[in-house]
Amino acid sequence: MSELAELVGADHVLTDDSVRQGYETDWTGRFTGACEAVVRPANAEEVAAVLQWAGANGRKVHVQGGNTGLVGGSVPTGQGPAIILSTLRLRDPLEVTGRSLLAGAGVTLGDVQRLAAQHNLVYGVDLAARDSATIGGTVATNAGGIRVCKYGMTRRQVEGIQAVLPDGTVVERMSGLAKDNTGFDLAQLLTGSEGTLAVITAVRLRLSDPAAESVVAVLGVPTLAAALEHAWAQGEGLQAAEVVDERGWQEAGGPDVGGTPWVLLLESDIETAELPDEALVAVEKPDQERLWWFRESQSEVAQRIGVKQKVDVALPMERLDEFTDAVYAAHSATIFGHVADGSLHVELLESGEDEVLDLAVALGGAVSAEHGVGRVKTEAVVKDRGEAAISAMRSLKDAWDPHGVLNPGVVFR
């Protein structure tokens, strides 16, 4: 490891067992994998040097940001001697230029949101892990979150990228041009690639005008179809539409909404909101944050009640109730999610993720809505996308990373 110390500094090559353990286990505690060292480069040049060292010395490289993923994609998979490349020191740049924001891969989502707000702009991606999830990780997994119905997925926000290929070559296109038809769009190719093609070191992100002043409301609904009707009634003013099942809401200590199977949280423009009389409405910011807390605490609820497996899927809107009915009939689970974009999180209190993923495919859905494939869904993604599509993706992986250095065992079997 002395050569790595020369590349990034001795303080940034972590080999002590007690220190490595925090990196070798993912956020869920379900996935672990041993590494020889955690290496923390500070810029693209140091990343390139580390990758060149790994290639020359037969080491696999597992890329890790905030380690907030749920599918085991950021910890070693046991496919050879490995190091973890932590992106947490990649914090430059961090600046707003016009209606774009430049950010190093190690900057947190929360830091990006706060800087955008200082310029009276917003970054459209938001999720509960905002203060630990890194921008590089959200781009690598094409993160979604709670405002996809307003701003779209991460992919829609990425205007440029800097990344390091497995052989140490640095590629960059950060100009942010509105029109740029000069060959393949590498930024879009790398968005959602889960660290299998390159190490993302910096990105250029689109910023948007802030939404209108909003109102937050919660109400009980009998079905997800009914929740969607309320969401669509908000028209262009819809900012978020989240659902939590009755058990999850009660476990979080949420206010009584009548004992219905589902609780719907809506955020909508205050001037155009269409809310039923029975809705609990919050206009002041502290009251809105309190209602949001009952939704955003669902991951903590899952840990407290002993959830064993966490599954995220996407479904056609018209089959959401069919899916949830089937899950509840076969499994002990709680469910919450982003109803306006058809994305649900199934929290299983027992084993059963394979059956849930198969059900999503059978109903015309996707086995991952926003958390990625990781190592959990490498079998399921073949059923979802088909052998031909996976073969095409594998060909691309083999061309960019012929020695399988980056994130082996992630996305592909």
C-alpha cells in the first residue's frame, strides 16, 4: 500500500481493520465485503493514478460515495483482491454559474441544494438521505426521490460530466451548451451506470426556478388509484405526491386520518391546490416539515420494526393496487413510495424480494425505480430487460473495462 500512499497521501490510505469496517458494510447492514484498503483521492488526477495502480497490480476497485445505497453496489463483492475508492474528498468544484451548478462527486446533495437556494434557484432532485448521499452517487444511480413528478430523475438534471475511465484516462465535457450534437453523450451514458464504466469525479447540474409557494396536506385514501386522482387534480401545481401504508404511518406516529389503508401526502402550489375538506393542511414551514417527517422517517421505521429486505420497484400507474394487494397477500410488509411516478418501496419483514421483483416484471414494471441494480438484482434485471439488452450492456462494459476492474459483480452477474 506504500505506492498508494505516494499517490494520495498516507493519511488517505486507510488500512486499519476498525476503520475499514465502516466502509466494508453498506447502510442496510446486509451487504459486506473485505478490502485491502480504503483510498481517498482528492481530484481526478489522483483517481486516474489509483486506477492505473489497480490495473497494474491486479486489484478490483469498488467506488463508494456516501454509502447510502440499498442494493449492495458500493461494497466489495469478493471477486478478487480489492480496494474501495471513496469519493468523499472530491469536493471541488462547488459553484453556481448561470443556471447551472458545478459540483465535485463527493459533495452532498444537501450542500448542492443549499448553494442553489442561495442563488434563488433549486436543484430538482431531493431525497431523505440528502445530507449523506453524494452527488456522484446520485448520478451514478440516476437517483429519483420525492420530486420526480415536478423535475424528473437525476438524468434530466445532468448537463456535463468529468470522469475517469478504468485505464486512468480522464474524459470531460462540462460546457453546459444548450445544443451539442458532437457525438455520444457521455454524461447521459454514465448516469445510471453504477460505477461500472468509469469513476465520476465532477458534474454540471441544471438548476430550476423555485416552485410557487406551496401547501402540504395529508389525507386518508382507500386505494392508490384514489391517491392518483387527488395528485392529478393538482395539475401543473403538483410538487410531490407520497403514500405511506397504514402500518408505516402509525409506526411513525402520524396524525389520525381515519384509519384508511393508505395515507397520501401532497405538496402543491398554494394558489391552485385542489384539496378535499377532510385533508389536514399545513401552510407554515414548521408545520409542513412536521408532516413531511412522518413520510421521511419510514426508513427509520423499517429498521425499528425489523425489516429484513428493502425492495424498490416501478409499476404502471393502473397496476399499483394490483401489485400492493398481491404483496400484502403473500408477505408481511409495509409499503411507501412516490405514487405520482409509480415508484414503490416494499419493506419486507421476511425474505421474499425475488417474488416481489418477479411480480413487478409480470405486471409490466421495472425491478428498480431509483436505487439501481447493485448486486441484489443482477438476476432480476435479466428477467426485466431481457438477454439481448443485457448482452448489449455487457459488450459496452467489456469495451470500456476489459479487465473488469470497476465494480465487479454490480449490474451484471
